[in-house]
Amino acid sequence: MIYEHPLAYLIGVEGMALLWSFTGEFDRDFVDARIAEVRRLLDDEALADAAIEVARVGTTEGYRIWPLGG
């Protein structure tokens, strides 16, 4: 099973942006905004329980079970 949590994904994206800023790509305002966004995401109750578990399937099986796939 794959555990997909949108909150983890979003925090990861913000984390990547913070890593870029660490190398001098962005200024203090950018860093402060990313940290504020992480705080906002952690406080968002709608994201707290938004995780799902999904089974990994191959491409052929994925298209077979996809509603528009056939």
C-alpha cells in the first residue's frame, strides 16, 4: 500500500523551496513566506485527515480500471 498525504506533499514542496533559498536563490521575504505557508498548512484542519492508502498497479491495470480508460 502507498500512503498518500497531501499535507506531506505540500510541506515537501515548501521544503524544496526553502532549500533553494538556502543556496542564495531567494531573499528573506521569500523564506519568511515559505515558513508562514508551512504553518498555515499545518493549521489547516481540512488537510489533517486527508490521507489515503492506495494500491500500486501497473500501467495496463491502471488504464483498465480508470473510468475513461476503456
